[in-house]
Amino acid sequence: MNRSSEYLHIVAFDIPYPANYGGVIDIYYKVEALHELGVKVILHCYQYGREKSAKLEKIAHKVFYYQRRTFRNPFYGRMPYIVATRNTSELLQNLKKDKHPILFEGLHCTYYLDHPDLAKRIKVVRTHNVEHDYYKKLEEVETNFFKKYFFRIESERLKKHESILKHANLIAAISPSDFNHFHKKFEQVIYLPAFHPNKELRSVNGSGEYALYHGNLAVGENDEAAKFLVNEVFKDLDYPFYIAGSNPSKELTAAIEGKPHIQILNNLDSTQMLDYVKNAQVNVLPTFQNTGIKLKLINALFLGRHCLANSFMVQNTGLESFCEIANTPKQFSKKLQSLIKTPFSKEQIEARRTALELGFSNSKNAQLLVETIRSKKK
């Protein structure tokens, strides 16, 4: 197609601005990169708890908003709650107004993927996780009985619902491990790396004065990681440790009491958050989820100095060689004591630059997406 007339529908599970948590970061910077290539993105956003954003009007050709139907009983029905609550007929009617390709963000947005009226359309699904594995892990770390039960049944429903992906012309997996999962089940699968805020490596050499963990603390996985670091790693380590993220749990807040070297930096804006990542001596990034890819890892490597992660964080990312790896509290403590004394070198920066700017270039990956969609039209 002529570049000036190339259109793409993108159906987003949330309003992707501000781009301040994993899933919407990938969406926002994907739309931005496509816009810079000249693609006219018709953006459809499900709305629940976030405001409409004028910022999106600058990078999308059109923006539509739909209320997510969260009043639905989350324990009822065979369809996953995250799918069944994103089923407005208005979306379908807007998609039917033309014949442009459609990109559905996540299994969340696949309610209409197999709809007969879209049977002849080119349909792409951007998978953000192996969702049933993700929800199974959420169940394991949840302590509230009702939430735990919801995560269990949602995981079961998502596992069954995954078969709907056979109706997609293309599955764009966000990580190599997710690619391996989907490639075993479906034919049209590519690895499309995560989109992110970094156009170039901005790590600085030298030393910082604190260690940092960052993430949305309202997410059970991140809350668990932060509590692990407070209770198992930093409790006896006399070095400043900051936890940057929104909505910390009562348990996490209580865990830092009596530990003056540990602070929670609550509700930072995206600029402040990235500044803390950049200036840390060590970005400490454990996770207990090994699906998807952690955008916090990409940010830490593009912006920060030393990165200390566990195996789940870096497994099958191709980024293992740029991180120090620890899996037990003792290993974390030992590696930290070494890294806080070790200035970050220019040689380490250049080694990162080559790999990151090649593999995680937003413009190159947007071009890959466009060219792959074009190939489906032939």
C-alpha cells in the first residue's frame, strides 16, 4: 500500500496514556512509532478509571472510547472476565466501517476476533503474556480469599479461551518465551519486542548512592517482589534502598517500619520515575512471573547503571549478559555488596548500546509489524 494511505485499527484494553505501567507503555509507544512511520492509527480504547487523553489525538488518526462493562459478576460465566467486560457492540460497528487491518491488544480484546463480520479482515493479536500462566501466578501470591478464587477461575477460563487465537492472521508475541509457547499451538507467530520510552541508551558511568526497585505496587507480583527485597535482602544491608511505585500495600508499608534506610516513593510521575532509575547505583529487579517481558528491565538497561535480577526476570530475553543474576536472598545480598562498590564503566555502556539499540528499536520493530501485515495482504 501507499504509505500515505496506510491505516491500522488498534483495540486497546485501557487508555494508553499516561504510559505508566507495562501494558499501556507497549501500546502507547507502538502507536507513536507507527505514527512516525506515517501509519494512520485508528485507536479504540476501553475506559475504566482513566481519563480521555488529548495526547493520543496527536499520534492517532482517530480515537474512540468505550466504557468497559465492569459491573458484570466476575465469578459468573465461561468467558474470561477480562474479555467479557470488553464487548461493546459499538466497537464492532466502528471496525466494520472500513476494511483496514485490526490489531487486538492482548487476549483481553479478543471478544470479536472470531466474529463472522470480521472473517475477511486481517487480524493481529499482540499477546502481552501467556495470560493463564500470569493469572495462575497472581493466585499464588494473593492472600484475599475472594481475589484468590477469582484469579484461579480466571486462569482456567483464559486457558480455554486461548484457542480463539486460531482466528488471527498473526500473533505478535512480546517475548521469546511467549513466542515459543504460541508457536507450538499456532502457525502465524512472530516475536515483536516490547515498545518502550527509550530512543537511545542514556546510562551514565560512575556511581550512584542508592539501590532501587520500581513498579506498580498495586499489582500482586510487584508487591511480592518488593516485600521479598525488604524482608529478605535489605533488612540487614545498611545501604539506601528506594521502592518507587504507586499504591503500596499496607503489608509493604508496615514492613519498612523501623528500617530508616528503606523508603517508599509513592505515586511518582513518569519523569521522576525514570530519573530515579537513571541515577541509581543498582536497579534491583526480582520477579516471580516468567511470562511476558518486564518493561522495567528494558528501562533499567536503557537508563540505569548496574542491574541485578533473578532468572525469571531475564529468562529467554537475550538480555541475560547485561545483568547480574541472583536467585536467593543470600545471593542478592552478596551481589549487592559488590555492585554498590563498583563504578559503572563506559565499556559496559557501549556493550549495552549495541545490543539494545539493535534489538529494541521502536522504529525498526514498528517497521517489522507493518511489513508483516503487508505480507498478509498478498
